[in-house]
Amino acid sequence: MKGVDDAFLGVGDKPGLDIWCIVGSSLAPLAKSQHGKFYARNCYIILNTAELKTGVRRHDVHYWVGEEAKEEDCLMASDKAVELDAALGSNTVQHRETQGEESDKFLSYFRPCIIPVHSHSPSHMEGSRNKSSQTTMFSCEGEHVARVTEVVFSRSSLDHKGVFIVDTASKIFVFSGCNSSVQTRAKALDVVRHLKENRHSGRCEIAAIEDGKLVGDSDAGEFWNLFGGYAPIPRDLLEAVSMNMPLEKLFWINKRTLVPMEAHLLDREILNSDRSYILDCSTEIFLWMGMTTLVSERKTSVTALEHWPKIVEMKLYDAGREKVAAIFKHHGYDVTEIPEHEPQQLISCNGSLKVWLVDCGCTTLLSTEEQEKLYTGDCYIVQYSYVEDGKDYHLFFAWYGKNSIKEDSVATASLMSSLANSVKGHPVVAQVFDGREPELFFSIFKSLIIFKGGRSAAYKNHVVQKSDRNGCHQKDEVALFHVQALRHDCVQAIQVDLVATSLNSSHCYILQDHSSFFIWLGSLSSPSDHNMLDRMMNKLCPFKQSLLVREGSEPDDFWKVLGGRSEYSKEKRVKGWPADRHLYACRFEQGLLKVKEVFSFCQDDLATEETLVLDCNNEIYVWVGLHSDVTSKEQALNIGKMFLQDGILHDRRSIETTVYIITEGDEPAFFTDFFKWDSSKQSSMVGNSFERKLALLKGLSPKLETPDRSMRRPSLRRPGVSSETSTPEHQQQRPTAARRAFGSASAGRFARERSPAAAPTASPSTPSPRSRSSSSTSTPTAVARQLFPASLHASEAVHALSNSTSRRR
């Protein structure tokens, strides 16, 4: 390929990492054993290939610039990144990574961490030497990825808000500043484990040092002796926070000249596909390159960014990634239909079902016969109890009919939470909406009929006041039902509007005309739906005969019941590929929900202090750690609602998307299947994530707590994080507030968070771990879409350089 390095030909066919080092004017590929080892004097090209659920591969190109690298190597790295993009069809997203400022996405490829090697260390070609005899000091930042930086071995390098690792010949010390978060402390222990295994061959002691703790701690005395004795650490300086909104500046790149453009109204129409643009937002910079620009022009654009004024703290994001299906279509690919296959069994079929009708703030348990009939004017609470891996699970759904009354809707979530808190075992709650039910909801019913109308007193009063009974189902009158089968033993009938436009060639229907019935088969309908029609007929109208009608051969009486012929959908219903999942860490700042994506997520990212959202597109899961600030299932449901409606996601999602609430320790199989789940990691250990990891790292016997399934025990909650800096002495004066445990029957195993006052072995000066807010509040694509409201066209794919969020110092 013209203008592309031969080293890039044929790459990107398999998922995983490919890394090259810039050596002079050529590229040297790195062996897998060398991945994650970066030298400060070098530059690297990193290609990450991920296979989407559609089977199509996505490519991210990163070029990493060491702080000691030569300028010509930096420029060559940016040029090679553009060439690699061209070799992969110009559909990659490019990211610029600077040593010490790497993006979370980049760091997630190299867990637990990367520790760049400085120039006094050997090169790639010279092998490695034993460094265990040296004393080195590192700062460790980050809550889901570890950002490790070697610092000067000096007391002056310490502060109250960071976590520091001192690696000596025989012992590794972890110093936790009093203002550091528990998650960062726990992540630092992953780095300690890495150092112990790789620098000490697994043979060294581990010591944890608390900021300000001196009395009766031999490890603390040994730690401070390394620095020549103890001395107080100065108070952290307050970080200035600007409340002014940055002014955007848009430039067109004309060769090597930046031509200013009017940016007071950022509109998609001002971006031309044969040009490149730079958008300067003061704290972050976007590079947008049109699809028809030449490789040489893209290299020039990247060079312009390399020489961007240093007063700008560069934080380069992709200006918006196109929807995958649109890109495929532009390049001649098509999103193929998923072949018919036996649906996966999501949950045990041998459980027991209970359904309650919500009526005027109370619940009424329905009979076995009536619980398989729901009405769109009502709200219901559904409980499905089953056994999985020897454990009792209780799945609760709050189902909201599309025509339900506000009075009933408001009461449903609270009533469901009360029911969930009253059971023994492992409760999981979810809210689903009429017309947007997930397969899991339908699968717990052997058969289900959803009628128009309602049974609650509030709905009946509403109908009387409006004098409107149109659409309400009446026995032995006229009605049209859409019939669908989830499995051979699971079928649903949903009443739809009695008009021909409700028909769809991909579906089957039952049309009731008083005592007569038609079964209508769409020409594109599935045989699995055909096989279940007789069973549903027996539910709707036992012992009644029906007339089978195939699409295209309907009698006049059929159309007469529907009010005459009219156009309806005749396109093949194609089941889409499952969406790729994304995990987000959630926290509140000044009453606003802030989220940060966790890249390359795994089970270990579910930290007990956090609340996280697993986004599966058609449904989301809110996972709540038992040491998090979320104190009720209703609060967790509200977090799910805010996540959906506040423009946090890349695309606008319906507020009626299904939301599940999963509590730590109560994870069901339909949630753990999203992870490479190791059930052995789930123990009854007491303590926060730092305390648990430290006990395991030291090889200590974990402190266990016998589950108490008869009550919800209260626990202590950390006070809210103040913007004021603190020292260990200040923290002693702060009261701790009691909170009740998150409503889970297994909460007693974990929810007792120990405070310095309650821990019998703690010194009075021991600081309490604090959670610290993250500075990242939105994803790059979301920011770009807000700047350019109109959606970008697939023919003009975005190419950009992405750098990380600045380090917190």
C-alpha cells in the first residue's frame, strides 16, 4: 500500500495488542512478553483490536511518547499512527498518549499497571537486570486503572491525597494519604502484588502505613526511618476550580496554517469532508479529519497538534465515533441477520411465581389463574423465586402499564423494595415498562396475556371521569392480539389496536370477533410462533374453534372486523446483534450524577465502595457495593433513571429502558455471565476493598462474618467529602454518620464498615479512608455530540488523537 509502512500490512485481523517501538527510521515489533514495558526515551505504536458482538473488528491506534524521547521520534510516531490508520481502512480512532498522562483506556490494556523505565535502565535489546536491591518510590493514582509514576525518593514527595509505594530490598511499603480514596488504596495493592511477583520473585514482606499513624506501629517506625525520621507532611494546597465555561475556538488546517473560523454556532454543516479541523475548548482539544483527506494531509494535521501552544493542557479525544452499522454500509458491508437458534435459558424454569396488583398504595396478591393476565392500565409487582448454585434467589419486577395512573406508578417502586427487603436469600429488583419488556421478564411466565384496560380502583375512577372505555378489553367482544413465542414453553399474547395497521408480516395474530376467532399467520413469521398459537387460543378462549388465515388470503369478514384494509409493515423483522457492553463508575458531585467509563472491565472493577452501571443498551444493571453511599433500592433505581435521561450516554436512550438493581453478594447468573466470574472471589470477608486485598496479600486468614438473613444490620457511613483539604489531626474531629445497610438479606456479611473509633486495634490518630471525586464527567463522544448537535454522516468518519485526563497532583 502506497505511503504505508510494510510493518503494518496484514495487522489487525486478530483481537489483542500489537506494539512497535520507533527505532531510528524503522519500526521494531515487540514480543508479547515485552508488552507493557515502556522506556522513557522511546516512542511506541500500539494497536488494540477488539471484536464487536457483530463480529466486526474495531481498532484503536495509540502512540505513546516517552518524556525523554527525541522530537524526531515523536513526529515519526504520529506519522506512523496515521499510516496504520490508512492500512486499516481509515476507520480507526487515534490516541496520543504522553508518559504520565496516559488515558484510562490505554492503561486498561496493561493491568495491573505500566511502570515506564528511565534512561539509566537497559534497552529492550539488552534484557533486564535485578532491581530488587534498589530502593524506589512510586506514586499511585486511579481507582479503576493504576497510574504509576516513579518519584524522587524523598519525604517531600509525600502528600495527604496520594498513595505511595516504597520498594526496598526486603519489604514493600504502601503509604496511604489521609485524603486518598479507598479505591485508590486498593488499586495500589494490585501494583504491590505486581512488584512482589516480578521484582522479588514473590519473596518479600508487605507493610501498610496510615498517614499520621505512629504509636505502636513498628512498620511505621521502619518506614519513617527510611527518610531519616518522622516529620509532618505539609497541608495539601487547594486546587483552583474555574466555574467559567470555556470559549470554543475552531480552526481549519490549511497546510501548516491554522485559519480561524466562527465557532459561536457549532453546526455539522461547517465541517467539510476534504478538510481537517482543530477545536480548542481550553481544557481539551479535538482533531477532526474528513474521510476524503489524504494521508499526507492527515500527517500535517497531526504535526500541527504536536506543536500546539504548551499553555493548553492537551486532552485530545475522538470527535465522535460513527455508528458501527453506518460505517459498515458506507464501506460495502451489511449488518447480517442473526440466524435462528434456540434461545439461551436465562434463568431456572423450576421457580415459583407470585404477582401483586398495585392499587391505591396497597398490594393485592393475584390467584394462580389471574397472575398470567396483566392490564395496561395497572402496575404490578412480580416475584420469581428460584434456586441457583444452591442459593435462594428472588427476582422482583415492577411492571408499569403504559396507561397506568400516576398514583399507582409512584407507589410501585417503594412497595417492591419493601417486599424485596422482607425475603430471605438473594433479592434482585428491576423495573420494566409495558412494551419494552426484556426476554427475562417473559421467560418467568409460562404464558402471559396483556390486555388493554385495568383492574385497579384508580384506573377505574379515571375511566369513569373521562367517560372513555374505548380500547378496554371486554370478554366476548372484539380484540386483536399479537402472539409471540420466546421458547417452546413460553408464549405471550399482547392486545394491540384493532386496526389493520397493527399487523406485521413478521408476526402472528389472533383476531376475536365476539364468539368467532381468526388466527392470522404473517408470511414472514417464525415457525416457533405457529406452534404456540393453539396453546394461546386455549388460554384466551377454551373450547372455541378458530379459522386459520394466511397473509394474502384473508376473507372479507376479517378486514371488516379491523375496519377495512390498510397498509401495514411487510418487512422482515430482523433480530439485531447484541450490543457491546460498557461499564461506568457513578458518583454525585454537587447533586449531579457524574459517570466515568471503566475500560476493559472485569470482576475486580466491582469495588465494594462504588456504584457502577453496566450498560447493555436495551437494559442496564446498577451494581451497588455494600460500602457505597447508596442506601436503598429506590435510590439505586433513581440512579438508573438519571443515567438514562441526563444525556450521559452516547445516544439518547428511552427512560423506559429496563433497569436492574444488583447488590454486592447477590449477583445472579444472568449478571455474572457478563464477566469472567470467579465465584471464589466472593467471600464473607469483612472490610473495605483495601482491607480485603491487604489481608490476602499478606497471606492472613480473612476475618469472616456469619451471614444473618433475619435482619438488616446498620453500618457506619463515611461523611461526605469536603472540598477543604485535611490532615490526620483534622479528621479526628469529624463525626461519623450512621447509615442503614443497603436492603439485601446478605448485607450482614459485608456492610459493617469499620471506623477508627470502632476498630479496637486502631490508633486514635488513624485517619478514615475517604472517597475522592473523579474529574472525568463524560465520555469523549458525548462531549463531541454536544458540541456538534447534528449526527455525523458515515461517509465522513472521524479520526482523532486522544490523550488522557490530566493527573491529579
